[in-house]
Amino acid sequence: MEDTEFQNEKRILILGCGSDNRKKVMMRGDTEDWGGVVVRLDMNPAHEPDVVWDLNQHPLPFDDREFDEIHAYEVLEHLGSMGDENFFFSEWNEYYRILKPGGLFYATVPRLDSPWAWADPSHKRIIVPETLIFLSQKAYEEQVGVTPMSDFRYIYHGDFTTLNVDFSDDHFAFVMRKNVNMAEV
């Protein structure tokens, strides 16, 4: 029997949490307080996360539509590899799967022009604002056959809308919303 109070509480997943539990990206109206149940995931058990998991392994160990928010700070650049579209879209299909409809994805990655983007030997790819276009089904509908945009709908079934992008210091921050798929309603 599940606790209904727990079911109604906001659920937040922090990917690659490391030893830092601070909220680093906020939208208007957000506060620094997490305001719900926080699940911390990291592949390094020394950081004492709630879930020890390598984000390069799919599927992720969570139920469908489990989280209201996912936060990924300085972790996405460590996953997959540049040019591996199969991993990239598998990864984003997983984030889409575990987010509730309307759920938010908050992230930071090194800016393209940051020395950190290239100096860290564990960085495997660069994510820029144009990368996010490939996560929107509307962009595919509008651009495939009209612009040079490649069509990945055969392997990508998620759908996100970019709500905010910000460049500061050495970071590119963004927030995306999982669009409601009528099949999920």
C-alpha cells in the first residue's frame, strides 16, 4: 500500500549530484529550497547518493512519470560521445519517460567557449542551444525538408519545449518542459 501523502509530494531527481546538493538553476518563482522529495543519483558511492547508477546505462532505474523535476548540473557533457545520436536520443527518451507530463528539466553544461569544455579529460560532448532544437517535435514538423535539420523521429519519441537559456561565466544553463503527449493523458 502506497502512502498517498508521499504520492502527492513533489519529486525531484538530481543527476550526477556529486557532493553538491544546491539548486543551481531557477525559473521565475522558484526558490533555493527544493520543496519536495529529492532523490540524488551519482555513479560514485563515496558521495553517498540515494541511487548509485551510471547514467550511460539505460533504462534508468525509475518508474514512468516518477519525477516533477530533473536537475543535471555539469553532468550531461560526461555522457555518451559527440556524434553518437543513438545514445543521445536514448538518453533523452529516458528523461522524457521518467518526467511527469509538464515536468521540468534544469541543466548546466560548460559553454562552448569555456576552457572547462575542453580541458576536462572526462568531457565527451558539447551541448549548445541549437542541440535543444532536436528535442522538440514541433521543430521537426517545421524544419525537416525545409532546413538542413536531420530527422531523428525514428529513434526519438520525446518532446520538450525550451523555456529558458542563459549564458553566465563558463556555463550554459537551460530549462525545458516535457510536453504533454495526448497518449499519456
